[in-house]
Amino acid sequence: MTTSTNAPTGPGAPAPPVPPGPNGEAGSVLHIDLKAVYYGKFKAVRDSALDVKKGTITAFIGPSGCGKSTVLRSINRMNDLVRGFRFEGKIRFRGRDVYESAVDPVAVRRYIGMVFQQPNPFAMSIFNNVAFGLRLNGYKGNLNERVEQALRSAALWDEVKDKLRQSGLALSGGQQQRLCIARAVATEPEVLLMDEPCSALDPIATVKIEELMQDLKKKHTIVIVTHNLQQAKRVADTTSFFYVDTTQGGRTGYLVETGPTKELFSNPREPHTRDYVAGAFS
Ligand SMILES: Nc1ncnc2c1ncn2[C@@H]1O[C@H](COP(=O)(O)OP(=O)(O)OP(=O)(O)O)[C@@H](O)[C@H]1O
């Protein structure tokens, strides 16, 4: 992989604040080497390492409190906004550690976008929701074209093209989530993080988002947290199973194993994974 060809080049791309490092693993967009994550004195996650390959969907699964969201939100430094949060280790994006002191966390989030559990459109028009990040980045191109392209990417264009000036809040829950996806992809992030993006949606809206993810992965590498094992099976190329060991009185989560989704579900290496995917605990 030549790093320069993978740099965001779209019209919304900012000046390169996360210049590609020299040691990116071939085909890997992200290399996570987490030693420990703390909230204050509480160690929430320990010893978790994985590679995320370009153009794939990786699912994080595991029981409640095992640190899935913490790891996800550490990838684009979203947790920096949480008081007491401390990250030990490295997260290399195209070979460059996003926790290096010279790296601007705001810029990291332009390269590594995020979609949240609850659809959270801004209280503004559909058009302005999508244009928001582009304007923030000083986009100088054709805004109308760019907004249309993002809404098409999010499979929402046909449903909203005649009401772009209406409030984003007037859409259905599923449409709002696709609007948030359009907003996230408008600035062409290389990586898209999705934190349980379907948990607030009905089954039909969920299917739409899952189908959409298969399209999105042609342009964006995706990491998704999901509680829904069937969803992980349906959408993910690779699955990572996290677990929280409570037997010693602690509650620190860790990555147990990562593998091709089919293999992880049919032939897991570790007993905890085997019990979890068999439904022995949730
Ligand atoms: N902002 C925070 N401040 C303090 N502790 C937190 C914070 N966010 C998460 N934690 C704690 O860190 C641990 C991991 O939480 P996290 O939300 O990452 O787990 P999860 O696997 O995503 O859980 P769930 O599936 O229930 O969403 C939990 O013990 C949680 O209580």
C-alpha cells in the first residue's frame, strides 16, 4: 500500500494533520495496540491488539461493559472529551500513532468519522446537516453536488431530494440515522466508526443500514460495535470478541480473539468466545 494514494483527497479533505507514517502494515488502515485505558483510576480495558484491513467491516462483540465502545471511541480520540480518560498504547492510522503529541485530535476525527447509537441530526435542515462538516472544513467546491453525493452514499437521496430545506429532525428514526451517515461521509473519512448504529431502529430500518454498510465499505473501512450477534454475522468480514473477567473482583475488559467472522462463530479458539457465541451468556 502506498500511503499517499490512500490519503483522503476528496473535496472535504483537510490539510493533512495525520501524515502517513512509514510503517503502515500492508493492507492495514488501523493497527490497535492498546495497553490500558483508564477512566480516572478505573482500568476499563487492558491488553488488546488488532489490525483493521482496508475496505473491510470489523465487528466488536462481547458482553455489556467489556469495553467495546471504549476501544471504538479511543480510535478517533473521541474519549479525549471524557474527564479522567487516559489511553496507554498506540493506535496507528496508516502507520502514524494518533496519540502522538503533535497530532490534533480534531483532525483525527475528520479522517476517522463516527456514527452514534442514537440518531443525532442537528436541529437544522437536511441540507445543512450534510453540509455542516464541509463548511467547517472550508470546502470551496460545489456544495449542492457534494451534499447530493453524500445523501446518495447514505441511500437517502431519493427519499429527501424534494425536501432538503426541511428539518432533519422531521425524518423517521431510520432516515435520521442515514442522514447522520451522510453527514459523516460527506467529508470522505477513510474510516467510519459505528457504535451500535441500529440499536434504536426497527428491523426494516436495520436491514437498510446493513445493506448500506456493504456499499459504504467500498469507500470506507468500517468498525462497528454491535450487541446483535446475527448482525455481526451478516455484515462483518472480521469479528473481535471482548470479554470482561469479573472472577477476581475486577471489571477490566480485554480482547479475547479476532478472526474471520465465519471462523470466529463456527470454530472459536477460546472457551469464552465459544460460550458467548453459543449463547451461554450475554
Ligand atoms: N465516561 C465514562 N466514565 C467512567 N467509566 C466509564 C465511562 N464510559 C464507560 N465506562 C466504564 O468502562 C467500562 C467499559 O464500558 P464500555 O461502554 O466501553 O463497554 P461496552 O462493552 O461498550 O458496554 P455496553 O455493551 O454495555 O455498551 C464499563 O465498566 C463502563 O462502566
